[in-house]
Amino acid sequence: MPPIILMNDPRVVGIPVHECGEPLVDLRGLDFLRVDHRLADDAGHYARLREGVADRLAHAAHLLPAGLCLLATEGYRPLALQIAYFEEYAAELRAAHPEWPAEHLRAQTSRSLSPPEVGPHVAGAAVDLTLCTADGAELDLGTPVNAGPEESGGACYTRCDGISGEARRNRSVLGAALSAAGLVNYPTEWWHWSYGDRYWALSTGAPAARYGPVARGSL
């Protein structure tokens, strides 16, 4: 497996953003996917995505085998929340590995959380999601959504070894539909898919990202 490019990589950070001004849309109530409430916030940010991302999820949903649905757990994430998540995880890693230099600590933190300034969730360009049955029962994809590298023993990595055949098949089903719809995966997190952000641009060869950080009240 080729080396994974992390979110803090200069090749990602250096991608320019040509903001298209596309609005955020609310996923709740749409008939092509379910929205899980485990990360719900009072403002409903978790259930919002850029319109172009939502359109591609609709396409992906119709590519799934009969009886399966997309289950979204989090979309847009305000900058302040991304900063809090990033700093909290960095502090955990620093406590466990005080010998790590700052640059290595930032890279290791970026396995699970994007640096806030380039975060796809902050741009409304990324969604965390899994598969469920028509009645809402989640399928086995090897780990819970948002399981970190430490707690999962690396099983959160999309192409990891050591998960069951059933989980691997379910990841393949999810990945095939989302890839065909134009989204890209962050390889350290099987559940994280995005479109229009810097990581998508690098992965697809696009000259620029379409979506930058969403300023409060701007979209």
C-alpha cells in the first residue's frame, strides 16, 4: 500500500481555494439517506453539507444494493469545534508521547483530525457516514464511526488488515458507491468522504478546491 498523504501535508495545505459560494443544505428529511443524531448540536450544523456534496450523496445512495441506506453522522463542523477537537486530540497524544517533536505531533494528530485551517468538515465538504439497513440497523464495517487509530488498533484505516470478511465487503460496497459518485476517502478513516475540498483536489488532480472554510452566517 502506498504511503498515506495526511491532511497536514504541504501538498494538501498548498492547494488554492476558489470558493464557489455554494450554499449549505440540510440533510434531514431527504429521502435518500438517514441522518444519525449521535453528534447533533442545537444549531443543526452536523446535518448540513454543501449542495454539491449532497447531490453526490444522492447519486451514491441510488448505487447501493437494494435494502441498504447511507447513514450520515456528521457533515459541516464549525471552525471553533474543529479547533477544539484538534487541540484535545493533540493534547492526548502529547501526554502519551512527550518525546515527539511538534511537527511529528501535528502529523500524528492529522491522522484523525484535520488541521483546522484545511479541514474538509469546516468547509462543509466532508461527511462521516456508514451503511444501515432500511430499518436503521447499522452494518458491520469493522469499527465504530470515529474510532481513532489507538483505540481501534489501526482498524479505522480504510484498507487495514485484521477486520472480518463481512466488514471488508461492507467497506467495499460503501466505497464503490461513493467513489462512483465523485467523492474521495481520507484513508485513515473509512467513514470520511469529501468532495470539493483541498484533499479532494489533490486526490483528483483538480487545480483548486471549490470550497473553503465556511464563515459564520456566510452561506
